[in-house]
Amino acid sequence: MIIVEMKDTNGKMVGSLAAQPKQFKTGSRGFYANGKVEIDGKRYQAQIQLVEIGSKPKSPEGEGEEKPAENQAAP
């Protein structure tokens, strides 16, 4: 778990969220949290997503690659 603190421009903490580990539908790994935060008497919905760069599994060679379009004009 990662604690995410939200601060205003003066450095005053206005809220925090506890981001839990998450395996995203894309296969990537990271952390995710959502919740409500009150700032100056107004309520806001907040969400945070941290995605580990390079964590998405590599697909087997050739699988999922786009094929070149036929009859497409050259640039």
C-alpha cells in the first residue's frame, strides 16, 4: 500500500488516499485509489493511478500486431 497525500499550493495537506496494489486489465501492475476529499467546504471525487513502467507483459512475437493496410497510398 502507498499513502498519497494531496496538498494545496501552500503545502497544507487537504486529503490523503491509500493506494492498493492493482493488476490492471491491460496486464500492467501498479497502485490505484479513489475517494472523496473536502477542500474549502467543497467535496471532490479523487482518483490516483500509478502504473509501473514496463510491467505490461510482452505479447508473443507477431501476436496482436497490426497488419499493413493493402491499397494504402504511400506518403
